[in-house]
Amino acid sequence: MITQALFRALDKKAIWLVAILLLVAVAVPASNLLLPVDSPFRLPNYAVPLFGKYLTFAMLALALDLVWGYCGILSLGHGAFFAIGGYAMGMYLMRQIGTRGVYANPILPDFMVFLNWKELPWYWYGMDNFWFAMLMVVVVPGLLAFIFGFLAFRSRVTGVYLSIITQAMTYALLLAFFRNDMGFGGNNGLTDFKDILGQSISAPSTRAALFAASAIALALAVLACSAIVNSKLGKVMVAVRDAESRTRFLGYRVEYVKLFAFVVSAIIAGIAGALYVPQVGIINPSEFEPANSIEVVIWTAVGGRGTIIGPIIGGVLVNVGKSYFTGAFPEYWLFALGALFVVTTLFLPKGIVGLIGQYRAATTKREQHDRDAPTPMQVEAGADPQPKPAE
Amino acid sequence: MSEAREKLGTMLYLDGVSVAFDGFKAINNLSIIVHPAEMLAIIGPNGAGKTTMMDIITGKTRPDDGQVLFDGRTDLTKLDEAAIANLGIGRKFQKPTVFESHTVWDNIEMALKKPRGIFATLFYTADDEDIARITEILETVRLLARKDDYAANLSHGQKQWLEIGMLLAQDPKLLLVDEPVAGMTDAETVETAKLLKDIAKTRSVVVVEHDMSFVRELGSRVTCLAEGAVLAEGSLDQVSANPVVIERYLGR
Amino acid sequence: MTGAGMTILKHLIGAMLLLSALLTAIPAHAQFADADLTTLVDALAPGSFKDRETAIGNLVASGDPRAVPVLETLLEGELYFDETGGKVVFTSASGGKGAISDPVTGADLSDLTEADLEKVKVNNSLRRVLRTAIGQMTLLSEDARVRLSAAQSVLRDADPAQLELLDSAISAETDVRIKRVMEQARAVIMLKSPEASVEDKTAAVPVVLAIGGRDALNTLTTALASAPDEIRPTIESAIDGLARDRAAWDVAQNVWFGVSLGSVLLLAAIGLAITFGVMGVINMAHGEMVMLGAYTTFVVQEIIRQNAPGLFDWSLAIALPAAFLFTGLVGVAIERGIIRFLYGRPLETLLATWGLSLIIQQAVQRIFTANIREVGNPSWMSGSFELGGLAITWNRFYIVIFALLVFVALLLVLKYTAIGLHMRAVTQNRRMASSMGIRTPLVDAMTFGLGSGIAGLAGVALSQIGNVSPNLGQGYIIDSFMVVVFGGVGNLWGTLVGALTLGIANKFIEPYAGAVLGKIIILVLIILFIQRRPRGLFALKGRSIEA
């Protein structure tokens, strides 16, 4: 059964994508570690974690695309799942510091010593074990998504209402994580990491390994998403996106379909967050900012939602652009980002992937063009969003 | 009317059903019975409550009052849409609603009577039997040639047929069909009537329609609704001869 | 003009002249010529303590209110005199405005230096005399206002030494209000004084109780400690009653804070409710409209400061229409330029307007810098007043009134104007409205303009209770959405109830949970509430809503 599903996942596009990602997973570390320092093909040390960060962002965008592009749930709180995964990893890394902290406390992280805490809070237990921490990276975002999604989808909160309460969710978490007594380092978050699995976190080899792990994780996420969207369940998800009520009358439990997509998506986002933290060296409450989560939406939209490759392209491109802009013209970055939102929604509803599709369709036969899938936009436009009183 | 009849042995049993939206009584003490393998045509002016009645049967709207039983024993007012659909009640909407970004084949495949659970759906692969069944249905609704086309690219009439095909794939005991021939050519209308009559040999069918010639074609029992209640019942000739029906619906 | 009219006018003028003569006569009676008073004041300096006592008596006999500060300064031991000239003076230490000044005229005496000055000496018996003298001058003053403030000051200090004087003042007092304050002061002294009899103390308890508030509570609590056993129960029950009152006032104060917060939320959310309710448009740039309104106020005030400082108290009256028009026009531009291409795609609208909000914030930051701008309060918006046990600041008070006015005005506009009728028609059935000849694009533009204009008004109001910065709007946007979602879409009353409920709930949770946790609790409660009622408190119900 599962092998069949995986086999189905490997359509031509997915094979290419996974192959490229695996190639990148090998090529980037190799270029950094093996080539001589003066080689023009050698990637500088700083670039490896930077590229790794882009990959984790691409993974976050892919996670959002699974719920938004395929299931029609616009989550404005996906940054929260990313951040929670990041915090779980951060907790593991904090416990690895041991006596090398400023206060040299073998058990308590510095900020707890500073706050005069005498013992570790119960939710920090076991986080010094890598595998337990990795389990939490998956379980905690998944559980939060399950509880939140169960409540929201069961009572049929949809459309912009759902978007707004997901935003409220991440906002509430932002406020909560800012508090010192939450036990997550308050304002400063978790930082000053030393080791991961016994390896120095700043060593080029560790960074190369983290990069490779990010690329492989992304490849696995592509496989998982691809398996889901190519299955009958994936078709039902798209059906829910386009005509939720109709799907219900066919006998599908729309709330469970959405819940499945939401939980899987939250888990992928959590793993992305866990890979992000050791590469940037810090996790703090600002990751919960509602603005961050909305930015993820634009990555997905720019690349092209409702496709597997779109969010990956968007996540990498927008963030490369952001790195460039914030370095070269810091005061214009927000203008550019704002304009990106407006231009994408107005002129590029299907994103870059859609643009390429259109270009191809225009250059091949007209007949081919007719067979193009209708965009989610066309379908949505058909539905009247206005509440109307009874006939 | 209804109290005289037996609940047992009915396919659909509505008794004293009422629902109000902000004070407006959309359905007012409505009682209707449909027997197994029987076709019932429902006519009535706009706002008579025909669509609201379907909403109540399929679980979209909860009645304020009254009894809605399926198969003589299952209380439909306690169940949601998906549960009702899985009991064996299929619905075709007034506006043809098919999944436009899926192919014709996928539309039928999704409707096919199969386990609807998340993991059953995730790991589903069509076996030979399923493929044969889908092919058969597509032949019945004359869409086999277009099985790989996106539903969005079908004509209006073809979408109506596709939706009927989806109904067939669900293999329901009771079909609720809302204005199936709107936007169809005369030839298509005749074909549809033939198809529905065929279906009604083994299943119960409730058809809501404005097109009188189509209703005549069906040749079934007719109920006329007005202001959320039954105005008249009987054969089409009886109903259309009823002076109240002429006054309120057919016009002088 | 008729003859009769002329006569009446003459009478009126005559009456006014008489009145003004009387008014000027009263101070003339109590006020000495500067020179005479100066002689009396200067007499304080020379001679023995006995001579000073006589001089004090003469000052009291003068009845001139200007003598009071002189006596008070002497009591504090801060009165000085010029060794050579013998003139009594104020120094900066003794409350004079300049370094050294004339105690009577307040004029600067710049030819004197501190080195020339000597303290006017006082001893304990003189201090007693002084206290009585000041009490007599004020408690027995002919000016009712002076008596009232003197009585209040005795009430505050509750010095048993004043008791005798207070008794004579009470018997002489004719004004009921002042007499009550004096009696309250006497009761407080009674409870405080160890010499007072049990009967006096018992009689004092209800009088103190009538003062109410924290002061009475403190007096009674202190009195309880030293009270004889027989009156303890009386005092204890009085304390219980006061504590209950206090608790009730605390609740009322919380309600007021909640109403105040609610009115701010209402102002911020009501424009959103219109654009969301009528057009189904989620405007994420709504907070930026509020921010632009606040900056309009800032600009208006800057212009007034530079060109016509006298108009400052009118700055808000000018800023309101300016902000409404400016943000309204920006709103129309946004609708025509972006939103109209996105109708029927609410999620895309959300994203596009979010992008817009980033651009607007950044643009404002470029123009005005990211620094916080302080917008001034006109004089009538400053300060506070007390209502029973409530302390209410004027700016919050006016904002509550303003929010309600805006709400009512909007209801009237929607109900009685053509544009309002068209808006409601479009809300209920867009297609039908358009086929009936209503120009829905115009209505959309107007609606969006109106919603944005109201956000601008909210910005003017918010500039009065906080600082203005480019991210002002971001602080309100999530709360405003919560109000609209909680209240239900398409119903202004829902927005009102939603805003007030959330405001009050916030202020009631805050004392127990703290501001941040309170906010989290509210957010979680709303998320749970939406599970129960996905379409808010006041939702439209009907067959086609989910279609």
C-alpha cells in the first residue's frame, strides 16, 4: 500500500526535484569542504548556513502550500509551527552547553540561573536527549495543529475567519514566549549554542552536515507532499478547496481531510524550524510575529501555489532577494516586499510556475492550452463571498 | 395525511417539519413521504422552500421542528452532511457543482462508493473492478470520450450529466435531484428523463423541476409546494387541474 | 426701538452698574492699602516674642487674605527680614517667585542680597498662636471659598489643636456645605484624639463614614487601633461598609477602564466592520489608515504651532475633518487601484492590503522618521475629574463620547441616506442591487472611503492617548479583527457589543493575570468562542450563507 503510494509520488517532476535536491545536498558541502580556498568554485564558509536557511524557508513554504495551495486553508500562523519546532531544537542545544555557560551551571541554562530558578521546569526534561528532542520537534507542532485544527474545522471556521484566528494564535504565542516565566528565555530566546551531537556548531563540517540534512529533509518533504497530493486524498483536498460543501455531500469528512493536511503541514514546518535554528544560531519570540507568517504566504504565492516546486522556488528567491536588499538598500526592502504582495496578487495569481506554464502554453498548440487546469482563482471567483439572507 | 401511513417501509419520511430564518418561515409544517423505488416530482414557485427542503434532508440545515426519517428509522436531523451521504442519499445541486480542477474520470472516482476514511483514501488505488465501474458510468452519462478532460471545460449540459454520473457512482438509495435539465437542449432533456426513470426502477428519486414538459415526461407522482408547505399532491394532471395550484403557481 | 424698550434697557444698565459697584466694594472692605499692610507685616520682625504676638493679632484683625501666606511662612520658620531696613521679605526658599520679594506686593527686591537677611524667630508658643491666627483668618474668613479650602485643609491635617477654633467656626458657619466639611473635620479629630470621650467618638463614626472613600477608610482603620473596646464594633462595621463601597467603586473603575478601552477598539474596528461587512473585504491596511489619521493630527498641530498658536485648542476640530478626508481619499484610491480587481477573492485581498500596509508604514517612516511623535492635548482634553469614587481623565472621557457619536452618526448614515441605503442593498444582494441600477462600483468606492475615513477619525482620537509612530496601526489591527469576528459581520451593533465586551473583559482579567497574560486569555477565549459561533455574536442566518 505504502510502496504504491510512494511510487505514485514519484511522478516525473518530483523525481527531478528530489534528484536536484540530493545533488545540492552533496555539491554545496563538497564545494565548501573539498575545494581549495582560492578556487573560484569554492563556497565561502558563511554561505553554507545561509543557503541552508533558504532551504528551511523553502520547506516552510512547501508546508504552507500543502494547506493553502491544495486544501484552501490560508494559515497566517504557520510561523508558529516553525518557531515551535525551532524552540524544541533550541532546548536540546541549550542543554548541550552544560558548564560552558556564563554561570557554568551543569543543568540550568544561563537565563534560568539569572532568573534565580532552582530547578529545570518539567517540560525541559529529556530535552538533553537528541532523539527525544527530535520527537518533540514533530510531536509538539503536530499536537498544536491537531487541537487547533480540530476545534476550528469541526465548527467550520473557514476562509478569512480561519486566517484571522490562525493569526491570533501566533500572536498569542508571541506574547506568551516574550514572558520570562514561560521558561523559554523570554525576549532573548535561546542562543549561544555550542554543540550538536557532540560536534561544534560553528565548525565548517557541522555546518555542511546541517546543510545536507536540510536539503535531504526538503527532498523527503517533497516526496511526502507529492505522495499526498497525487493520492485520492490529495484529489479530495483539492475538491475541498474548490467546493467544500459539495465534497461533504459526497460523504467525505471535510474536517478530517483538513485536519490531516493541517497536521502534516505543521509537522513539516516544525522540522524546517528545527533545522533552521542550529544554522542561524538563535531562536527568539520574534519568529512568532504575525508578519513573519504572512511573509511565508508571499513566498508560496510568488513561486506558485498548488504546485510542489512553486513554494520551493518562491521561498528561495524571495529570501535571496531579501538578503540582497537588506544588505544593499535596507530602507527599500519593505517597499519591495509590499510591492511584491500587491503585484503577485494582482498580476501573478499562479506565481512564477504559472507564468512559465502560460509561456509554454502560448508557444505550444492552442489545444494544449484548453486542457490546462483551471486556476484555483477561477473557481474561487465563481463563489459569491457575500453573505446573503434567506431567499 | 402522513399519520395515516406507516413510517416503516418508507424511504423518506418528513412529518411536520418547520424551519425559520430570522422569523421568515421557509418551511412550514411540511410532510412528505417517498417510498422505495418510487419517483416523486416536486414543483412550486420560487421561494416555496424546495431547496431548503433538500438542505434539511441532506443535513445542511437543521429543522426547528418536525421529524425527518430515512429508511423508516434513521433520524436525519441528528446527522451531518457526510454521514447522511454515506447512508445512501445523493444530491445533485441546482447549479451544477462538479470539481472543475479535476478530470471527468477523477470526479467519478472520488464519488465512487468506497471507504471515505482519511487513510483509506490516502492509500487508495483503483482496482480493475473500480475501473470497470467508472467506465460503465461514464458510458451511461456519455462522457467516456472526455474522461481525461478537466471538468471546467465541459459544457453546461455535460456538467449536469457528470453530476448525475457522480450520483450514480455514489450508489445511493435515495437521489435528490435539483433542476436537472436547466440549460439542457430538448434532446438532452428527453435523455435525462429516460435516465432518471431508469434509475427510479431500483432507487427512490426526488426531482425538483420547473420544466413542466420534463415533469410530464417523468410521469411520476407530483407534489406542489408553496410557502413551505404542500399545496397539492397527485398525478401531474390532477395537480395542474387544482384551482389553488393554478392560482398560486401555474398562473391563469 | 420703542420707548418701552428704551426704559427696560435703562433699567438693565442701571442694575448692572449697581451690581458692579457692589462687586468691587467687597474686596475693598477686606483689603488694606499695600502700604498699611506692609507696616503691619514689618511689625513682625522687631522686638520680643510678645511683640510679635501683638503684631500677629493686628494682622488677623486686618482680615486681609494676603496676610495668610505671610503667617504660614512664619510658621514654617522661613520668613526673613532685612537687618538694616527692618523690612520683612520672602526668599526663594519661602515661596517667593524671585530670589527675594515683597511679601505684600510680590515685587522683586533685587537690591537686597541673602547676606543682608535674618530669620524672623519663632518659638513653640508663637507657633500655637500662629496656627490659631491662620485658622481664624481662613476658617472665619468672609470669603466662602477661603473658608471651604481652610476647612478641607483642617480635614486633611486633623490637628487636635485646631479643635477649639473649629468649634467656634462651626457655630458661626452659615453655609451648609462648608459646615458639613467642618463637621467632618471635627469628627476625624475626635476619632484621632486620645482625649475625646467615648460618646464623642461614637458620634463621630457615622460622620466620618459619610466622607467615604479611602481617606475615611484610613481614618477609621487608624482609629480602630486605639479605640476603646465599646466602640470597636461600630468602627468595624463602618470599615466593612466602606470596604464594600470601595470594592464596588473599584469594579466601577474597572468598568470605566473597560469602556474606555472598548471605545478605542470600537473606533478602530468600526471602519473595518463596514468594509468587511458590506464588501467582504479584509483590509489589512486598516491599521495604517488609523496611523495616517494620527499623523494628520500631528501635521495639523505643527502647522498651527508655527502659524497660529492661539488656535491650538481648536486643533482637533480642524484635524478631524482633515483626517477623515485624507484617509477617506487614500481609501478610495486603494479601492480603485487595487481592491476592485480582487473582488470575490478575499484571501488575495488580504494579502494585497497587507503588502500595502508595509508600503504605507515604510513611506511614513521615510517622511516622518521612525521616531515617536508626540501629539499635544488641547487644554480641554487634559487633566481629570472625579465622579464619586471614580477618577476619569478628560481625554478618555471625550474619546468614549466621540466613539459613541461616530457610532450613532454611522448608524444614521446607513439608515437614512441614499448612500447608506445603497450600501445595505449591496451587502444583502450584490447582484440584485446592481441589476436595480445601483452603481455598485461607486458604492464600493464610497464604502471603502467611508471605512477608511472613520479609521482616520480613530487615528485622531488615538493620538490623544498615546504616541504616534509609523507602526501605531499594527498594535490595533489584530484587536480590531477580533472585535469584528467576535461581534459578527454585517451588523454594527455586533461591533459595538463586541468592542465593549472585549474592552471590559480585558480590564477585568488584567488585575488577576497581568496585561500580557490577560491578552493571551482573551485571544484564546475568542478562538474558543468562534468554535461555538463561527460567525460571531450577531450573525446573519439563512439558507445561502454558506453557498
